[in-house]
Amino acid sequence: MITKIGQIMLYVNNQDETVKFWTEKAGFSVISEEDNGQGMRWIEIAPTKDAETTIILHNKELIAKMQPELNLQTPSLLLFSENLDELYRDFKDKQITVGDMVTMPSGRVFNFADNEGNYFAVLERK
């Protein structure tokens, strides 16, 4: 039986720029970085060091060559924040592309784009 989501694979064009976006702008931390010495490198990031679910940044071009049958599209991620207004202001101050703040039946939410134009959403969850 599956009990939790462990890691989400995010296939990106530029791992270094993407890790820089997530750590310097979105406030994530690098949990680990692996390199098999043969061109395969992946970086594990998370919003906190003790997060149960992490994001693994993979080189999209390399993965496409290794496993052409894989769907390398960006997953739709819904992240949670306890202070959505502060996060929204912080993202705007850091010149992150953000959408409008919207009120949904589940709460207030906004979307934002990473350095490669992939969009993600943040929902206020107190």
C-alpha cells in the first residue's frame, strides 16, 4: 500500500538556473545533490529540510535521450503557504511572474512561473 508521495520529478532545461530560482527566490533548500560521474546529475530540493515530499530536478535533455517514452512535461503542483499575502509580496519583490490572487472554494490561491516559464500554484493553508 502506498502511504505518501516521496519525490516529484521535475525535468528542466538548466538545472543550475532552476536550483538558483527555487533556492534564492522561492526559499527552498537543497537537500542533496548527486552526480554519477557519467553525466547523470540530480538535485533534491524542498521547502524545509524535514519535508516529507521533495522535488528532484533532472536534466530534461539527458532523460529524453535515456528514456524517450517518458512524459517530460511539467507536473501541476499545488504548494501550501500559511501566509499567502506575505509570500505574494515577496515573489513580486523578487520579480517572479505571479498571477492574480484568486479566491476559490478551497481558499485563496495564486500561480507563479519559475525561471523556465513553468507555472505552479500556491494555496493558503493555515
